[in-house]
Amino acid sequence: MTDRSQHRLGELMEQSDPPFEEVMSCVFGIENHETRTYLVLRQRPGSTIDELADALERDRSTVTRSLSTLRDRGLVQRDRRLLDGGGYVYQFTAVPVPETKAMLHEALDAWAATVHEVIDDFDGTPS
């Protein structure tokens, strides 16, 4: 876990009712704008980069990087659609919320198991 993600986790743990978006960003180690991209894509499945850039009021390069990160985390799927005049365009769809929630639970469970192991293995001597 990086210093930044540890800081984000600490902030998250201090909140009694953290927003889903913050939990998602923290657990998946993604930026808030990437979480926002996911949420907008949930409302606009099959969007292209240009359509998302307009909806998010962000430049194409930022949206492209966000989508790349989200695909790496398994949160977004990309499909290629052939255009009538030739060529193609990529369309993006966010994975369903229940699947995302399951991935969040799995990631948290794995992290908690690791923390429990660290606690159990601690013998009282400094590392």
C-alpha cells in the first residue's frame, strides 16, 4: 500500500458514513475523477471517449487515461464497433454495480486478511 493510499484509508476510516465514491476510490486505488468516470459510464453505457469527455467536461486524454485505469481494475469493458463508412470506434461500458460491489468486498476481505496476519505474526519486537 502506498503512502497516498494509506492516507486515504485513514481518512476513510475516520468517517462514520463515507460516500460510496470515496470507498471505491480508496479500495481500488483510483483517483476520484476515475470513480466519477465509472459512475457516469453507468448512466451512459456504450459511450465513446468523445461522448464521455463531453459528459465529464474533461479532455479526451484524461478520459482515455481514466478508462485505461478502470479497465485495468476490471471495472470497465471495451467493445469495438465498426462504423458504416469504414473504421471503428471503441465503446465503453461499466461493469454492473453488483459485480463492482463484489469486487470491493473481495479486495477488502483480502486486505483485512493480510492485516490480521500481520497482527497475528507480531511478536512484540520492532521490525
